[in-house]
Amino acid sequence: MSQNALVHLAVEGRTATVTLDSPHNRNALSRQLVTELAERLEAADTDPEVVVVVLQSAGRVFCSGADLSEASGGSMTQGTQAIVDLQRFIVGMSKPVVCRVAGPVRAGGIGLVAACDIVVAADEASFALTEVKLGLTPAVISLTVLPRLSSRDAAYTFLTGETFGGAEAARMGLVTESVAAEALDARVAALCESLATGAAQGLRETKALLARDLLDRIDSQRADMAALSARLFGSDEAKEAMTAFLSRGKA
């Protein structure tokens, strides 16, 4: 694994832990990070010794969404398709994926959270679907996010872009449960221990059963959502908004 890797894989016992570690851009979904994340998840899924996979971040920030420095500078056609592929892979993995969220998650990062089977967030974690602020829409991540939310919660979070915390995310169904920050690691460890008592075939077939409808949704809508996302990222309005956002960050 390269010293410049943005995603790490560690296996301990029957648990594989995949860690996002790109602090310079708050784990934004750059081409490198998305590619490496797919590779690490595939390695975990094909490891015969692994029964459960944990997805987490090295720092508090889980993911800040799309890499706007890449998105503002060129076509996002391949990028949006890659994010759809990544969500689909997580949903279709043969092993349950537990997501550990300690802090902020924004925009595209919420698609990763929604694709996981079980999500434990710290009470102080924060979530926001901020695409609307930039002339965008949560197109490709709607494939996994919308099935987790009621229509009212979806309308509120998608249209306002407002921030909500771990407890509210649990109430909405976006995450499985919210716990105090100091209890996060212990709760994730307990869940992994419980999942690891399952037989490999039972876990594999049960996950496939649970994922069937979501996979059908992704496969039937992926082309339209990827095209919509790429079109909006390429619009003058969105490029102007992204450039302004990046300029504020450097000020």
C-alpha cells in the first residue's frame, strides 16, 4: 500500500476496518479516495477470514462530500458514475458493513453512510445535504439516501440543506443509532462482536435478502441520476458557486 494512500485496510480477527484518511480535504470524494475505497472494500469482501467490515474515518470528519476542487475544474461524468458504483458495491457486498461516524458528514458522504447496513453515529456528529446551496441536487446519493428517509424528512433535508445531529439522523432512519461520543468505539466493537457470531452463509444470504430492493432501485435509476448529477456539476451556476465556496475557504 502506498505511503500516500488515502484509505487504509486493517484486519483483526474476523473484522476488517476500512479507514478514510485524507485530512487535507476533509475526506472529500476525490478520484483517488473513491478508487482506493473501492479497492479496500473489495479486498475485505473477498478475504475468507473476514466476517464483518467497519467503515470509518481517521479523524472526526467522516466525509465532506464531493471534491469541489476537482468538480469545479472539469467534467464529473466519470466521477458521478464512480460514486454510484461505490454505493452499489457497499450495498451488494457479501458481508455486513458497519459505519462509524464520529463527526461531520456532508453531501456525497451521506450516500456512503446510507449504503451501509448498520450505522452508529456520535450524538455530536452532524449531517447536511448541502447540494442545494451550490446549484446541485443529491442525485446519485438519492439512490441510497431516499429509501432511508420518510418523504417529509427527505423534503426538509434536501431542500433546506440545514445541519442535523446524530440523534435526529437516528430518528429519521439515516443512521441506526446515536450514542455519546465516549461510547462510540465500544458500541461499534460490541456490534462487530455480535455480527461475528453469525455463520458466513447466514450473513451473506441475509444481507442479499435485505439488499434486493435497494439494488434494484440503484440499477434501474443509476444512469439517469449519474447523468443529472454530471449535468448540474457542469452548469455555469454550479461552477460559479463552487468556485466562490473554494475561494471563501482560502480566504
